[in-house]
Amino acid sequence: MTRLWVLLLVPACFRPSYEHTACGPAGECPGALMCVQGFCELGADGGTGDLDGALASDGSIQDGAVDGSNDAQSCFGVGLVNVCLATLPDHPVSLPRVSGTLDTTQAANCDLVVAQQAGPSLCVIVGTSVTVSGSLVAIGPRPLVLVATDTVTVIGSGTLDVSSVGGTGARRGAGGNASECFPSSNGANDSGGAGGGGGGGFGTTGGQGGSGDLDDSNQPVGPAFGGAGGEPQSTPIVLHGGCSGGAGGSANTDPRNRGGPGGDGGGVVYLIAGNRIAIDGNVFASGAGGGVTSGTDGRLEGGGGGGSGGMIGLDAPMIQVAGRVVANGGAGGGGGANVGGTPGGNGTTVQWNLRAAAGVGAQVLPTSAGNGAEGTAVGATANIDGVSTNLGGGGGAGGLGLIFTYGTLSGGSMMSPAPVQR
């Protein structure tokens, strides 16, 4: 694999100092280093700020390699992420390369791992063109960034999936559960019925968890309030994934008896092309459904809150979308009665404009525990709170993710949420 020096342009190409020494109170830096967004870095000219020099592939500075025209040709992206290449790629890339799962934990799976100030590091893959022709699932802590000097294509049979999934085949999408999120909260514990977890919020607010023990049948005194949903973050300043739901409360201190876990937030994928992005297949970044504890270990539990959708960025002069581009929120898990409820559905993908099925509260006739809330989809962000009950409360829904487009968009009739065009 050809390894390229890649760096974020903030606000111009510079040579990174990977120790990232912090600047002094007045922007002071040792030696020839210069202060760039709070960190001491070495400018492309050795610190004067003159950009007449450029990095070679071995990291050395070559005079005259970057002027106005070369800089325009070797830096890509006009939005949240801008990538500069000291050496342009000379071959196309077809994905998936080997297996259908790409783990961004492994640096060997990336052409380069690039630090992002105040955000997670990025797994960057670069080619003259980048084509997704099969099913590619990306997991791991780092967001996935695909850069093509010409065209990024997801063909009709191709799927690029950074969604998070609960239950069978559980996984967390690349960059999901970001620390930059405004967190949702857990449901309260209560021996008479615990509260449900709040849904993760990102592009839209997560749902409130349903309260349990409304009839105050057991300790502590009063109802068990559901967790608060996460607040929206509609204008993130760094690239990161979606936000997890809160856990449901437990009915007692027995370690075998626990509330439903919150669903993972969807991951993040960012596509940059020098000329065109063409999506005839699928790009998914939906959140996982809120979980439950099954059987008697889930007695009187609160259901977990659903995870929010993640983030998808499309950055090219021309963006053509005939397929699906989806970052929907997961549904809340059902509360417990004598046994645990059922988990909430994972955020929808292929059924892009439908809501994920709510988790169902366990029944003890003539009553039942609280249902979770249905997931979120484009135009469907109402009724996102879990159901309150005398038993365990249901989990709130995860909010929608974010889709950003930078360039002229055509098509896009199957996008959820609606894209934010910059």
C-alpha cells in the first residue's frame, strides 16, 4: 500500500509536530515553532509562515513544491475536513480491500491516521478514485474519511455502513459514541420499577426515558424518573460520530439485576472528491436500539435509550445521490415487569423513511411495563419519549444524525435526515 503524508488544513497546510506542545498564554512557542489553534507546530517554511515550501513523502521540505496552483490541486475538501497531500495518489482504490469489515483501530487499515485537534483522530484512505463495490462495514474508534482526487463512487450493489447495531451481530460504527456529545442520562433505580434511559441526541434531541413506579409501591419514596434525552449538536466543529443512549435503571442492588444498556450512537464517514461523488448504492450511519436485560434478571428494569444517528459528510463540486443516505436514531427498549422487556429496534437503514420498532414492555396482567419510543427518521421526530408506568419505564428514542453536503447536490430523494447544504 502506498503511504501518503496527509494533514488537515487548519487554516493552511503545515508540517505537524506530533508531540503537540501547547502554546503559551500569549501564543508563545519554542524555537521556530508557530502557534496553530493552541498547539506549537512547524510551518512549511520552518516557522516563518511562508508557504513556498512543501513536504515530500519522506517528511522533508522541498522548496517551490507548493505554490498557488499546486496547493489548489493537492488540498481537498471545503467543509468540516480539509486534507492536503504532499504526494498525489497514482492508483485507484476499490473497497472493501480484503474483508467486509474495516476496523479503524488498526492503523494498517488506513493509508494514514491523522490527528484532529479537539476531536478523534481520523482513518484516511486515498486514491485517484475510490469505489465501494461490495458491502463495507467500518467499526473502531476513528471516523472514516475517503479522499479521491477525482471521483468517489458507491455503486448500486455497494453499501458503506458505519451504523451501530444492537442484539445479534452487535457492533459500534466507526467513531460512534463520541466524547464530544452532550450526554443523555440514565434512568433512576427503584425497587418498585426503574426509570428508562434517555435517548442519545445529535442532529435532533433524544427522547426522555419513561418513569417507573408511578404508584410508589416500593423504595425509594416517589417515582423513578426517566433519564433526560441528549441535547442536539447541529453545528459540530470537529468530525465525530453519534451519541449513545442512557442506560435504564435497576430494580435492586443484586448485580444480576440490571437495567437495559443504552444503544450505541451511529458512526461517521466523510467522503471527499476532487470532481464528483456518485452514490447509487447505500451509505448508512444509523444508531443502535436501546437494550434490555432478558429474563428474570431484567425484573422491573428500565429500558435503555436508543442511540442517535451518526454523521455523513459529502464534499465535492458535484454530488449525485440516487441511492440511500441514512443516519436515523434507534428505538428505546421496553421496561421490565416480572421479566425484562424487549429491545428497541436498530435505527432504520434500507427502510430509510420508517421508524425503528419500539421495544415492548413486559406484561403482568392486567398491567404492563412501559414501552420504549419508536426510533426517528426524516419527518418523524415526534413522540420520542418512553412510556411511564407503575412498573419499569421505557427508553427514549435516539435523535437523528447529521448529513452535510458541500457542493451541488442532485437527486437525494432517499436521504434521512434531510441534508444540511453548505
